[in-house]
Amino acid sequence: MKFAIIAIAAVLAAGSATAGGKVTDVDFLKANRCKGLAAGLTGVVDPASLDSFIKAEAGARAPYVIERASDEFARARKEAKGEDRKDRLTAELTGPCQAYLRGGASLARKEASPAS
């Protein structure tokens, strides 16, 4: 009996996590990192282009996630000022970060999932 209850609870938890295609906190933090990179690497991607995704997703976030997102933004912006990392960070900004510019969460999950 306990096994059945645990199994049902696990199925419900897994279903609620993927239902509705919600953007995870991790995706939200990654989008803020991308915005920080865009702010630090001028001329590659306009940071304002990430604002709509971030603003749309910020409303449902816990305060500590919003604070962490702000930290991610500041850390990425500072990291982007280093000339020795510019190529790698530009590749990140023009690669995985593009998921947050167009297509939103569904594209972001496709970018993050391993290739089959």
C-alpha cells in the first residue's frame, strides 16, 4: 500500500513539473546571465531584447530567485569585460542564449537537452 501511494505521488510530482511548459528557475537564471553577457559585450546582442522574456517570467518567481538572477546578471556583465574570455562568451551569447531571444521556453529546453 505504501509503495502505491509513493508511486502515485512521484507520478503526480513529475507531471506537474512538466505540465504547461513552464520555464524553470534555472532557465530564468540562464536568461539573466545572457542579458549580463549582452550588456558586457556591446554590439553582439541588444540586452533589451532579452527583457521581454525576463519580465514575462519574473512575476511567478520567488524573491530569492529574483535576487539570484540579479547576481547572475552582474556576474556575467563583469565576466564579459575580460578580453581573454571574449571569444568564448560571444559564442555563448550567439549560441545557447539565442533560445531566450526567440521561441522562449520551449526552444530553451531543446537547447539544454542532450542530443539523442
